[in-house]
Amino acid sequence: VQLVESGGGLVQPGGSLRLSCEASGFTFSSAVMRWYRQAPGKERELVARISSAGGSTIYADSVKGRFIISRDNGKNTVYLQMNSVKPEDTAIYYCYAVASWGQGTQVTVSS
């Protein structure tokens, strides 16, 4: 199993960013996909989850209405569209599936 995140970086408060996670080594179209994040000094927390076909999503209260999780089963990729970002969204964002983690991508929200 390999999960490779990309798209992180520095963004100003109120801005947008799209994270991607390209998956391989398992049947992507059958797997629930999740995004987690971990801020300095804090525990890793679930940000969003999407069902295998993409018809069901769940969000943490802290990102509801601002972030959108989606997937393209033809490209074995899951996305996290981050809108109206806040400084408290600063964290390393991880992709998770089939008991495996990606390496993470850093998101920093700062002016």
C-alpha cells in the first residue's frame, strides 16, 4: 500500500488550497478514504471521510462548511479542498486507508 499526499504549502487566512492523495497497492474503489491532521503538540484528528463510491462524507465540526472531500476512482486519488482556511488549520495532513498512512503534507496558514 502506498499513499502519497501533495498540495500542501503556505496559504493566507481566508485562502484556499487543494490536497491530493494518490493511492496504489490496493483496490482503491472499494476503500473508505480519510484525511487526518496533526498540529504541533496536539493529537492526530480525523478531518474528513468519504465512502468507497463517494456518496457519503463525514466532516469534523471544525471544518464543516469549509472543507470538501472528494475522490476520483478512475485516478485512484482522493482530494481535500480547503476553503476559508484559518490559522488553526495549520497542521500536517495525512491520508489514511486500509490501515496505512501517507507521509503527510504540511499546511501552514499565516499572513
